[in-house]
Amino acid sequence: MTKKASLKTISSGFASNTQLNSNFEALNDKLENTLSLDGSIPNAINADLDLNGNNLLNVGNLVTMFWRGEFDDTVSYKVNDGVLYNGSSYVCIKNSFGILPTDETYWDVFAQKGDTGDAGVSATIHDGFADYNDSSTASTPVTLVEDVWTTLPNDGLGSFTQEQLPPGLSTLLGSGGSLDLTGLQVGSDLLIRPDFTVTPSANNSALAFRFSLGNGDGAYTLEQQLGRLDLGAGIPYRFALQALYIYVGDLNTRDNPVNLQIKLSGAGSVVNAGMAVKVYSK
């Protein structure tokens, strides 16, 4: 249906040609926006079609496929039933019973199964945890020498020590309380939460923590300043709430012990309760 054109009334012969041409142009504009029955141009809608709640009649045959799932040779199928068979989907074109979808007399391919692609790179991540608690320093604290890095000992014999590690990984505890990463793949990650208590001999002593990693020319550290112990001398300061991250990015990191060390700007002592470790093994 075309929209009504706005036409001018011709009341006299004066300038009637101009008015007639104007009316013809208005009619032509409206007709240009009319869909043709014979399919000639214009024959497309460039906007939404609002039926105002009415039905669309005389559309012709609208084909609907009825999906029936995996093909079953004990089931009868009717025209337009769809099934899955050996990874491909088929639509029934002739009523059938017990006839495989590969029979082109009764079935058409709807979607063909593709070829198997190349194997991708495995990105499986295995996680686990360990809790290594020390029994050696509870009764015999380690003496801290002013401005000297001291390794925190850990014999793994304290209460609640446990390991639930990824498959193939036997332990993460190395000699002297170090971390042993040799059972991990490069690309693995660890979160370590140390738990130790420092008692300074002097107030306002500065405390630092570090991981000592690698070996030889490849040796390096990951260091953190823990602040000044300024609540007084001779009282214990516990550090047990911070999880620290290590990325096993190369063989130098993986194949050498990782020592947990602290340094105090004055004299003091330390008791090491242990460390909790979360590991993500690649």
C-alpha cells in the first residue's frame, strides 16, 4: 500500500502546468515507496513492518524442522524430522524407519561434521598446597646479627605439617628450610605465606624480608621492607598474614633452592613457625 500524496488543487488554468507537474512528482514519490507485485524494483522494505496486531496471510510454505536428537533405528521418522548421526545433522525428506541418515533417498545433510583439527597445546593446571611447620626454633630462637641476612630454618617437623601436592610432586621442602622447586615445570606459580616472630634488642629496628633465588651469576633476590619495629625493644613482633608470589619463569629459578631470609637493622632473635604454600603446577 502506498501513502496518500499531498496534491494541489487546480482552480484555474493559470500556472496549471506547474501545479500538474508538482502533483505528478508527489504521486511518483509515493509510488516509488510501494512494493511491486511482479518483483521489479523497488521491492524491498528498509524499515520495520508493523502489522498492528494483524496476521500475515498467504505467505506460502514455512518449513520447520523438528529436532529429534541422536538417530535411533528403532524410531519412525517423518518429513522435516532432524537427527544427529556420527557428528553430522540430517533432515528427513521421506518418512522412514530403520534407514540410516546416510541414505540420500530419505535424508538430506543439514550440517556436515568437519575434519578433526590439530592438537592444541595443553594448558592443564594442577594445584595443591603444603604447610611446613618448624619445630627447631620454638625452644631455641635464632640469633639475628645487625644488618646480616639470616635464613629462616624449617625442619618440617612441627605440628600440623601436611602436604597435598599436585600429581608427580613429592615435596616442596628443601634442605635447611628452603623451597625445593625442582619437581615443578617452568611456568608454575607459588604463593608463600611465611609465619615468623622477631624480637628486637633495640626499639625502632628496621626489618626486611627476601627470597634468595638462583645460583652463581644468575643469583637474584625478591626483597620487601617490613617496616620499623617501634613498639619497644624485647617484645615479639609476629609476621604471618602476607602471601608472597614466586613465578618459576626459568630453569635458574626452578633448579636452585629458594631461601627465606630476614635482616634486622639491630640485634635480635627470631622464631620461625613455618610457611604455608599454595602451588599451581603447569
